[in-house]
Amino acid sequence: MQEKKHVVVIGAGAFGTALALSTLKANQNVTLYARRPELVDELNLKRLNDRYLPDIPLPKELTITNDLSVLKTADVVLLATPAQHTDHVIDDLKPWLKVSTPLVICAKGIHRVEKSLLSGIARRRVANPVAVLSGPSFADELALSAPTAVMLACQEIDVAESIAKQLRHSVLRCYVSQDIIGVQAAGACKNVIAIASGIVDGLGMGCNTRAALLSRGLAEMMRLGVALGGETETFLGLAGVGDLFLTATSSKSRNYSFGLQLGQGESMDEILGRRHSVTEGVATTAAVYDIAQELAVYAPLTQAIYRVLHEKESIRSVITDILSRQSEREF
């Protein structure tokens, strides 16, 4: 039996809480960090995360705290905070981190202000090994032990293998990759396509349309990812097509459901105003759009969603424009 490691999960939202519960099943010592003292008090008192992951008990073995000094003894840190907060969160963690402790980024997005993958945000701030965790994994199903497979990517493959060994258990398959760029690009870009998929379904455009959208969306994700330095095959695996199909077809997906409600006529402000959790695809759409422009990557779906969300064009006019374009060749 392998020695227990101390795994610290930063962020007590739905996915952070689910990761903490899953890692307990891997027989590790787990600490869940939440920034707000009142949330920590509530979680410790109720042993439930009613706001983000309701009805799933938090075992007494799970330590919950808002004291960053726990990082001093951490063997691995899982960063499960919103993508756009990555810079500030790492700045907060930095004074407490041992330089040898791997930092695993679990958010799926691209930083809008710095126009950067999240691994780049981390590497500009700390000297720690940086990895990313991605793949098709709804928080509630992960917490409830539904069989799940994810991808753990790090340029240092031995680091990826070591972390994967600490996280995997009987119902969590954890594969490894060195393509940290491709895994992140796939995880971020699929959120944009998921919003588009939701819009299509909200408009009642049918299964043919959604199938065409997802196929062309995957091709767009690959073009963007390869332009950033990722590997084509990554987009055909868990982090790419696997996560795309999950996120772009289920009402559990915050990005798909956001698009669905947009397609049904609700405004962006109305939808986001009543949500507790972050819809990563909104900010990521702008970041992906900017990067596609800079790299001269053909990304018509990203451009369309950018026009709807950030230029406030009507969905119908954007769709009419897309449908008016015709190319004789798929590739």
C-alpha cells in the first residue's frame, strides 16, 4: 500500500468539493480550503455544501479550513478556482508553497486579461511544477462515485504519473499526457462550443444542426489548439472530444445551459445574475477570440459567440450570417 499524501484542494465550489471527496476515496489525507470564513464554518457545522454541491455529505475525515498555512505540509495542491481568478489566487498561495509541491490547475479557461493559458499564468508566478487536470467530469457524478476518466497533463511526465497515482481509485481513471498545452486548449475551447450548442437547442434547430455544430466545433478547437502548440491527437481523446460531447449536450453543463437559455430568449445578464457558480465560457470566449485573431486561426463559431455575448448582436442575425457562408471542402 502506498504512503498517504497530503492533498490540498483550493476552492470549495462544486468541482473543488467533488475533487476533495474523490481524493479521499483514493486513500489520501485531504484538506479543502475555502477563502470565506463563514463558508468554512457552515461546511464544518453542517457537513454539507448546500450552495454548490447539495445533498452530498462531507465525511469527518475531510479537513476544511481557510488557513493557507496548511500548504506548508501539502504534497500536491489542486487549484479548483475560476479561471479568471488564477493570477490572484496563485499570488495568495505563493508565500506558503514549498517550491517542490506540484500545482495542478483544474479550471478550464483562458485568462482574458493576460490572454494566456492558465499554466502560463502559474509559471510566471511560481517555480513549482505545474500540471493540469481536465476531461469529462461533472462535479456531482464525480462526488457520487460514478465511473469517470480524466486527463492529467504535465510537461514532466514523471510528475504527471506521480500525481495520477495519488488521485486514481476504483472508479476514477486518471490518464497522463505531456501535452499540457493541448489539454488546456481543449478544455477552454469546448466551453465556447458548448454555449453555441445550447443556443442551437434553445432555438429548436434540431439534431442535424447540433451534430454539424459539434463536428465543426471540434475542428475549430483543433485548429486553435495546434496553433498554440498542442498535439492533434489530444483533441481526439478525453480532454477534447470526450469533454466536448459531455459539456455540449447536457443541461448539467453551465455553458450548455447558459446557451440554451440564451436561445430561448433570456438575456445574458438575467441568466448570470441568478447563478452561484461561474460560467467559464463567457470570459473564455473573448480570450479565445482574441487569440484566434492574433494567430490568424479560422474560428467562425468562436467569432459568432463573441458577437452574441460581447458585441450584443442578435442571435438570429449572427446565425443568418454563418449560414450564408459556404465552403466546398470540409478540410
